[in-house]
Amino acid sequence: MLHMHRRQFGANDNTLMPINWRRGLFRVWILLSMAWVMGWAVYLMLYAIQGGFDRNPTLFDVPVLLLGPPLALLAFGAAAIWAVRGFKPGGLF
């Protein structure tokens, strides 16, 4: 599961390790999404503790605020990857 590509000790062939861009960018998206949700959750909790909510938020206000931008960023990233792949020769889609 956590198999890592490692070079042998003393190998100095100056070759580059392959980079898995899809996995790396997905992990960056996960971290940014978690930071977004945690930041807004803390802000909303502090705001509620101070008595900032004079009305009850509707059912969709908080989920859209917390989950909307991360999902939009995921959709944008998927669309950007799709667009870049369109420039590869020989590709249909």
C-alpha cells in the first residue's frame, strides 16, 4: 500500500523519478478542501457563539458555503486536465 520507489544505495545515474501528477494534485486538492471547510466551520462556530445568527440559516446555506467551492475547484481541475489532454496527438477526447 505504501510502496515507494526508492533508488538503490550508491546509485548515481542522475535519472528522474516518475511523478504521479494526478495523485499529487488530488492530495493537494484534499488538503486545500479540508483547510477551506475547517476555516469556515471555525468561523461559523465563533460567529454563532457571539450571537451572530439572528435567524436560522436555511437548509442549504451552510452546506453550499462549506462544500460548494471545493467541489467547484475539483470540477475546474477535472475540466483543465480534460482540456490539456485534448492537445495530445492521436487522442479522440
